[in-house]
Amino acid sequence: MLSRLLLILLLPVAQHAAETDLAHALSLGKRTEGKIFGDRVEVHFPREGDLAWFKVNGAKEGELYALDLTTGAKQAISKDKVPQGKAKVLSPVEASRSQDNGGTTTISFQNDTSGVVRLFWLNFSGKAVLYGEVASGKEASFRTYAGHAWLVKDGGEKPLGTYLAGPDPCLAIIRAEARVADSGQPPPRGAPAWRILLHDDNVFAQLESGGAEFALTRDGTPQRPYTGPVVWNTAGTHITLFHTETVTERLVDHVESSPKEGLQPRHTTQPYAKPGDPIAHPRVCLFDVKARQQIPVSDALFPTPWSLNHLEAGADGQTFRLLYNQRGHQVLRLLEVNLEGTVRTLVEECPRTFVDYTNKVWQHFLPGDKEFLWMSERNGYNHLYRVTTANGKSTPITKGPWMVRRVDRVDDVAQQIWFTALGIHPGQDPYYQHCCRINFDGSGLTILTEGDGTHVWDFSPDGRYLVDRWSRVDQPTVTELRSARDGKLIAELARGNWDLLKKTGWQPPERFVAKGRDGKTDIYGIICRPTNFNPSKKYPVVEKIYAGPHDFFVPKNFRLLTHDREIGEMGFILVLIDGMGTNWRGKDFHDVCWKNLGDSGFPDRIAWMRAAAQQHPEMDLSRVGIYGGSAGGQSALRALIDHGDFYRAAVADCGCHDNRMDKIWWNEQWMGWPVDKAYEDSSNVVHAHRMRGHLLLTWGELDSNVDPSSSMQVVNALIRADKDFDMLIVPGAGHGIGESPYLHRRRMAFFQRWLGGPA
């Protein structure tokens, strides 16, 4: 049944990532022509006037409409009535890499040569990424961003031109006589007279005008080399870089038992640091280049770095800045180093638990560097602050019981911040994301999106409008045109229709909310029923779990969930839940995971299912199964260890069953450093003897994400404890093999065997 759904559904089933960087035309106040793609709707904005047009794409020829941007009036039009705008013709320029200068635009390539040309995007580090080919006499268009560089080569790999996209739609006419000019990396910022060279593990300088190079250091070794980036102060007199004490990294062994070529097994190794392992230790070095002198810098404020990054020069020419994340992730400091080597703290975070450095670290210095913007969870929710550089005084910009998920754009001229918020609309699911704007002083908070669902959006090239697409698991995508000034709805452009889908028997997931372990906190999840659901029967319940603290995982936008629903079609009710310890609900909610990954939010998940079963007696909680992969595999087995009275069967794929065995960066983030008893308390290996119920362990022998020995050590512990279980190792397979067709089928059969079907 489920395979038919993909054939008849005429609706989008997945949202595009939000892209909210505005063109610099905002501050210039000019109109630019361009188009926005999203789900089923393609919107074209005019360069002049207020008449746009849009196309709704479906199974047949797209429907075309004229759109009055002032009144929101729509009128169907024929293809010959579509307004045709002119694209700006580009000339070849010197460009070695893309720069992030503006919003979305389009670039077209017209091939006037006699052969095929190849098109490459030059990424931010200058690497050429092949995007396609254009035959002689043909034209191709690509969505891109203002400031992005594109390289054209002929069939023999000879460069024909480099073109830089602007904010307006643009056209590159490719002719054989065009050439790309030689262009190396730009000279160090503020240092036109000197070249800095790193070789033989040391630092050397040389005049740009020529002459012999001279050594700034002589104590570098392969074990303690001097490394970049090299950053000049704006006066061009001093540089900073790093002197790094390296370590010998742990190697993890893999044996490929059944190689595709050859008979004998193959042995490989990979570098793989684990919690508690030694890591490289960088130290900041400061040099007066002209005086050929190294200036000592005390590391008292950054003694044990997990990372030292964001090294940059201050605007005054007298300072450098860097961000220090202390190992264990409980201290985060933005530091300033002056030309005498004195270090001071500009701002710091020292929470009781952890800094979520992978998601909630951001700063932006305002022109002149007298103030900067900073992100912090210090008040219990992720918010933005304005900090004075001189004294560290911090003033809230955003506040309230909601979260800033990310900053999308800062307009220094208008003194405004555009950001994505979660939970900002009271009464809506707190995980729904919305587009917002606020002034630097905290005034003028404007929520630009409204619908009761999660939103993704694009702005028009001139920044005056946004095309907003929102949906829920039980609401197909709605596409709207809104004013970027105040969020006012101008017109609804399209609304998904699911009538054909529902005729197959498909039912949308049910959104369900219940109180968690504390009896106060709302826990959100969904309930998925099979297409042949009979409310008079009792169905076993299967939970799909992933409780990684880095995010939340219950779907929020409209999608089919086809792969997961196949389990339901075998006679189960499928549930997905975000318990405490997952991300983006506030610091207290998140902190449940701290040194406690074994918890996995189970007290909340069980309370949620019991509340759901009270309202839906078709859910048979005497037959509950659970499955997951990676961190979800760890949790699936933990369900039988800690809650074997509730969960009857579990399928655990590629689980990181002991956090001491898994990758360093993910586990130390939540479990802390040094490695302590908390790691043992959360270990499935240590507590395998407490397992109750039926278990299927699966993994791939070549998993490079989670050390396969983690699963094998669980097997060893279960055997020692005389526990019955099933296991399946897939030769030649890597991480996530549990979602392959074979293991997917075996998982469904395992649940049918131990949970039965509708009764």
C-alpha cells in the first residue's frame, strides 16, 4: 500500500532548508529582479513595478499566475503573457573563491563556443565544484548567491572565464577568447610589505619586495609545530598564530571479511579519538614582525583548550581576539590579546552543566569594535545580548520563554538582526520555527511568519517580500507571500491538497501532547496508525527512538514517513517522542542529559504513552517495542535494561553502547571531561546483566562512525550474564545499516514475532 502513495501524491513531502540571508540591496533600497523556488511554487519578482508572477508546479504543466504585490490579487495567465526581464551581462573577472555577500539570485551561462563547456562553482576555500555542462549554442541557469564565483572551462579543461554573481539575475556569455586571469590568494590583511611563511615547523618572514627570508622561530618540531591561520593586526606590524603540541591519535581497526575484490579479508585503520584521550594543545603566539621578536602571551585564561578559534584582528590595530572552549565544555571565553601580550576576558559562559558549543555559540562585532552581539543560554533560554567591549556590560536583546535557533543576518546599518525563533508563538508547538526581526536595542520585535506550523522562507531579491512555506505533520504545505516589513499577508499562493492521498486509507499522524516525569512539562510526539486501522482492535505499540542531545527529532513538517510507516503497516501503532534531555526546549529541559545519556528521556516517554493510551485504548501497552540506530541504538537497548517492565522487545542498530568507546567530540560534549563514573553509569555494557525482554543487535563490520567493538562488547557482556538475544553483523557495511532493506525486513519480522499483531 505505501508504495502507491509515492505515485499518487502530488504534494511536496519535505521542506527545503531555510535560506534567509538578505541581499545587500536592502540597505541600498533598490529593486532587483529575481526568482525564488520552494516546494511547488516558483515566484518571479520584477525589477520595476508591482506585478510579479508565479508558477505552481504539479503533475502536469505548471499553472501560471500574475500577482499584484500591492493588493495580493492573482490572475491566471498564459505563458506568452509572462513578463520577461533582462539579465545583466557579466564580464570575466579575477576571482579565486566565492564570498558570502548577499541573497539568492540566478546566473545563466550562454555557450557561444563551438564545443561543450563545463561549469564550476568556486567554494569559499577556492575549490572548484563541478555543477554541469552546457552544449554549444545552449544556455543553462542556476540558482546562486550574490558574491559567488563561477569558473567556466572548455572540454579540454582550459579556463574560459571566471564570473561573479551579483544581486541581479545575470548572464555570462561564454566565448573562446575569454580567459581567466591568474589570481592567487590575497596578501595578508594590513600587511602589504611582508610575507609570512610556515615551513619546517617554524615561522619565517620575507619582504614582499624580495630578499632573503628570516626565521621568527627556531623551536618548532614535528611534535610541536607552528601552525596557522596567520592573522595580521590592521596596522600590519604584528601577527598571531598557534604553536601546537600534537599527540599520537588513537587508531581503530576494521576487518573487511568479504571484500568485493579478492578472497582474503582486508585490514584497515582509522584515526578515532575517544573520550579521555589526549588531544592537541594549541597556544597563541604573538610576533612583532619588523622587530623580529616574539612577545610572550600568558595562557592562564585558556589553560586546557578543546578549541581555540575565531582568531581575528581588532579594528583598532592594537588587539586580537579568539574564542576559547575549555575541554569539558563548561567554560567558554571570548578573549582579547593586546600587542604587549596581555590577555583579558571580554565575555564568558560558565554553566553548571555544559555549553552547547555545536549549536549555540555565535558572536558579531559591530563597526568599530566598541560593542558586539553575543549568544547565550545564561537566563535559561537561548537568547541574544549586546556587550560593551570595554567593560563586558551585557544587555539583553531578545528575552522570553522561547529560543533563538540561529541568527540569519545582521544589518549593521539599520541596526537590526534577522533570526529564526522556536516557541515564539504562544499556543503553538514550541518546536515550530518562525522568521523574526529585532533592533539592536531590543525594541521592534517583529514576527514575520504566522501560520500554525513550522516555516521555511526565502526573501525577494530586494528584501521587501518573503515567500513563506509552512506545514505540519497533519497539514500539507501552504505557500504565502508576506511583507518583510511587518509580516502582513499579501496573498496565499498555493495550498497542498491531500484528497487523493487520503483515499488510499493513509491517515496523517496525530500530534499528541502529555505531561512528562515532573507532571508539569509538556512532552510532544506523534502517533502513526496503519492504513487499515480498526479502532475496535488492540494494537502493539512500537517506538522509534533517537534521543541525541544535539537536536529534537519528532517530525514537524508535512512528510509521508514512508519508511517508518512500513512498520505500522505490519500491524503496529508507531510513536515518536521528544523526551527531556533533547534540545531546543530551554536549558533545564536540555540539562537532563548531562552526564546521564542512559536516561534517554524514558520517564517522559513512558508517561506520554500511558497518557496517550488512556485516550486511545487501541494502544496496547502490554506489547511495546522500541528501535533506533547509533545513539538511538544505545537507547533502544537501554530501554530493556532500565525499563524492561514496560518495553518487551528492542532492535538496536550500530549503538554507541558505552560512551567511552565512541567518538570524543560528541560524548565529551554531554558526558563531560575527565571521564568519570557517569560514563560507567550510562554504559549498556556495564549494566547488560539487568536486561529483560527480547533483543536484536545489528551493526556493520566497517562502521566508521561508531566503533563496532562497542556492539561486540555488549555481546560479550550478555553472554557472560547468560542472556538470550539475537545479533546480525553485516559484512562490508557501515553506519546505519539497520535501515537497509534486509535489516528493515528483519526488524519488522522480529517485532511481529515478539509483539504479535492487532487483536
